[in-house]
Amino acid sequence: MEHNSTFPIKLSELALLREEASSYLKGVQWQQGYRAKNKQAEKKEDNILLYLSRATSGTDTSEMASVSKTVLALKKRLLPNSVAIPFHLNEALLQVQEGLTIGIWLKDSYYDASGLSSLNERKGTLGQDQRREMESKMHTATAFMLFGSAYYVLHKLKDQASDDLSVLKNKFAGIPEVSLQSPLKGISCALYYFEKYLSHPEMIASDKDVVDFTVVYFEALIDEIQLRISSLDHTETITDRTYKLENSEFAVSGWENVFMGVAKSVEFNQVKFTDIVGNRDAKHFARRLTERILSYDFTAKKNPFQELGGFMPVFMGYGIPGTGKSMLIAAIATKLKEHCDNLNIPFLFHPMPDTLISTFQGGSAEKMVQWMKPLQDPTRIIFAPIDDAENNLQERTQQGVSAGVKEVIGVFLRYTEGAYAVNYGNSSIGLFTNLPEQLDKAVISRIQGRFKIDGARTTPDFLDQDYLWWRKLENTMPGFVNMEDPAYKYLSDQELAKNMGDILDKVEKPTEERVLEIYERVEAKHKGDEHAFFAELYKGIQGQFPFFSSRDVRNIQSAISLRLTDFDLPSDWFENPELYFQKEYDTKYAMLQELMKENMKGLSFSDVRRQEVVRYLDNMAIIADTDFKRKVDQRVNQMNIHLEAEKEFDKQNGK
């Protein structure tokens, strides 16, 4: 749902609530639930959870927890000879207090917006249905308050925490229980366990551990709340608006919990384009992608190639297994990282994780939002590959497709062309797949550039593939590979193409039978290159392929624009960034327009247009048909196996 209203969180209003937040840190009463105690009792004796329950084990009385007192005790332990509170301890306490203040403000806002305030004032006179409504809204208010508090704490402390929190996470045994019964109980329960962990001697060994643990704890609190979101009612006044803190970048938009710029770049193997054999189309496309994305202007927050029509926010590489998809992903990342380091600009390699599909309802959507949100960060160059894309973006109408896949696709569609779609021209998503026909049709329609990854295809390709293997032996043991060389200079065929014209065969007409029939029928009616020819062709294609839509036409237009901008950026621009990359946006745009005019010499717009239309329609029809053909081939193969088995059976039995 789109967040269509923004409300300010006013600092003057927070000032009135800070004392209440502070009082909770001084002390809260909490009585552990039966299930939480049992959960802890089942654990091994040395588990931290047992420590959390020892004080109340065997008794039904509630226990006092005071974060403030624990902080003082920690101060004495961490800085025994100083009056001052250690820096990180002080910072963590301050942000937890501020987080609680914001959480209380959000809770109050929900009370008013949802009508809970009115119900609460009349609680003595409510009927049964209204009492149920009040109870339900109270749970939602509490969840939103805790979520907002935790979200603010992470917003302030996440960047201060260590990159690797695995040691603390291993010690951390989770939050035994989360109460949503009422705001007071929600805060009391959350702070009770926070204080118990803080006071555990094994959890905090240094001042820095306090910030690290606080991040681990409040991340876990958000996870616990998100597990419960699907069971909450009356959430409309949460999901339809954004609350933005005055004089700050901090904002709460529904239940979204992804922080701009916190995604860390994933490690990858260094691969050069020359290490990849064949795949001329794919390597050329990848090289163009790196040059175009690097033209992004960080000041103007836009990319001149977007205006020229030569930028692809979503593209696809497809081919049979073993043709170099993973190598190509690594090569694109390597080239981008190399250029970004040289130009001194930040780079994020952001592949989709394998663990995206969740087993609980709504979990996959949450994870997908978390993955998609960093792509809207305008401060970095971002490459986001989705390897084996058919696993998470599978055709939704197929039998057995999980609810998680449907959630992931829903988020993908919204963030690539919908309510949340923002693209500054600094990020690109690459779908890589062996089975393009199994991708969801709506996902395929978002793809603005596509290329085949077909591996080695020529004799020189196979010579080079072998050469890359045996030259390592020859380098370490000269003369060991005592074989005659061919009359061919190794790797000369693997050089990058100058433009797509060098790669593409001259495409005159479609090769796919149904597309060709429509093409020839329309061509006979409209001789020459009249605009009406293309309009009539699209209409005919739509009659044969009902899923063909205006978005496909826009994708064809993008493909034509890509061809028109298919020119090299001069190498000295990369060597001397001030010649192009460091210039103002308008200057860069004018320079690219000049290159584009130069590139058009000898090119006919109508030829390029017809060529790209034919390529796209052929490609679309083949992908649409491949799944059916694969099923037919599998059936034929099964029948052949059956017939062969019958023959073998008759032979063995002397028939």
C-alpha cells in the first residue's frame, strides 16, 4: 500500500513525553509468563536464558528491572576509576530513551487516528464488540510503539556498531516473550529482558559491546514484532502514512524497517571480461551497462543516459546451464568496483540472497522489501544481480508456486514500476536465468534490456577455453604442454566488440513462425517504413499473444534507444575523471549528445528500429513457447525410454 500522507513528529511534542520515557528506564515491573519460563527451563544449564529466569524462577511475583541501575553498575565495571559514563554506554542509553519517546508519540498518534482514544475514554460503557475492538487496537498500538522505538534505536546506532556482530549474536539467546497486551506491558516486557541481558557478565566485556548488543537486541525485537504483523487488525492508519521526525532524515513508513545506506557490499570473485569465452553479446551489454551507470551525477541525482534513453534499471541475461552466467555477474561487479575505486565513488554489490523465501505469512514480502529498499539509495553506484531468477520470480499461475514467491513478485513489481518505484539512474537489477520461460510474465515485462549468454560457440572459442586452462600448466612448467599451436592468436576472438552492429547478424525478418506470418501480412499491407506498419504489427502480435501490452512496446523503444546510445566513452575520460565524470550534469548531457550524433553516422534509424522490433518479438515468442516445447520433449523422452525398456524386456525374456 502506498504511503500517501506524511505527518511530522514535532520536537516540541517529544519534549513533553521524554520524562515518561525516562521513568521506564528507571524501573519497570514485569512478571515472566509461564511459557517464557518453560522455554528457558528446557535449555541447557549454561544457557544465558536460564540466567534471565533465575531471579523469578519458582515464584509468581513480578520483578523490578532498572536499566538505569544496570548502566551505573556497568559504568563501575567498564570505567572503575572515572566519574564519566563510558561513551558508547552513554550513547546507547540516550538513543534507547529517545527511541522510547518516539515510540510513545507514535502510540499516541495511533490512539487518535484509529479511534482508540475515544474507546478508551468510554471503556466502562462499551458493549462486547467494542471491547473486542478496543483490545485489538490496543495490541496494534503496542506493536507499533515497540516497532517505532526499536527502529529509531537502530537508525541511530546501526552505523556505530561493529561490522561483524556474529559473536554477540551467538551469545544472544533471543527474547523469550514479547507482550502486546498494552503499551505499559509492552515496554515493561521489552526493557525487562534488555536489562537482564545488559547485566549478564558474559554479554558486555567492553564499552563497544554495549552499542553492539543494543543493535542485536532491538533488531531481534523488530523481528519478533514482524512475526506478529499478519495477526494484527486495524493497521490502516499505520500503513497508509509516513511519520517524519522534524529536522531529521528519520521516518517511519508503515512497518518498513530498512535503513538507507546500511546495506554492506558482498564479497565477490575478481573476474575480467577477457576471462569469459564467447558470449560477445553478453560481454558487450555488460560493458555498456558499466559505462552508463557510472555517468550518474551525484549532485543532480540523475543520469544523463536516462534522458538519452540508454539506461536499463532492469535487464536479463539468459542461457543454458554452464555458459558463464555467474562469471558474467562477477565480471560486471569487478569492472564497476574497479572504475568506482578509480573515480573515488562508493559502490554496492547487492546480490539477492538465497534465503529470501520465508515460511511464515508475510515474511517473504518483508525480506524482499529489505532487499529492494537499498536500491533507492542515491549515494552509491549499485549493481543488484538475481542469479537463478526463476527460483524466486517463478510464474505465479503455475501449480505449486508458494505464497512466498507470490509475495516476492508483488514487492518486485511495486518497486520496479509502481507506487515505490524510484530510480535515479545509479542502480541496476540484473536477472540471470537458465529458464526465462519460467519467469512470471509481469516480471518479464519489466525487463528493458536482454541478452543471450550462450558460452563458447565457435572453433576459436573452444580453442580459447582450452588455452585458459592449459596455459597455467605451461606458465608454471614451460614445455610441459608439448602440443602444436594453431594458426590463430589465442584470445583474439574474445576482444570486446565496438558496437552491437559487429555482433548482430543483419536481421531482416523474424525467424519464429507465428511472428513471421503476422510480419509478412502487415508488411504486404504497408510497404516502406511507415509508422503505421509498426502500429499494425503490434496489434497483430497482440491478437496472437494476448499478454503483449503497451509495456512491451515501451521495452522495444528502450531497446532502440540502447542501440542509438551504443557508443564507447573515450578511455581518457576514465583516466582523467575531470574531463567528463566530474563535470556538471548539463555539461555531461551535452557531451553525450555529441557522441550520440557521431555514432549515428552510417546508421539508419528505420533500420535500427525494424531490427530491434524483430529481435524483441522473436525473443518474446520463443520464451513464451519454450516451456510448452520442453514439456513435449520430456514426454517424448519418457515414451522413448518406455519403448526401449519394453524392447529390452522382450529381449531378456526371449520374446
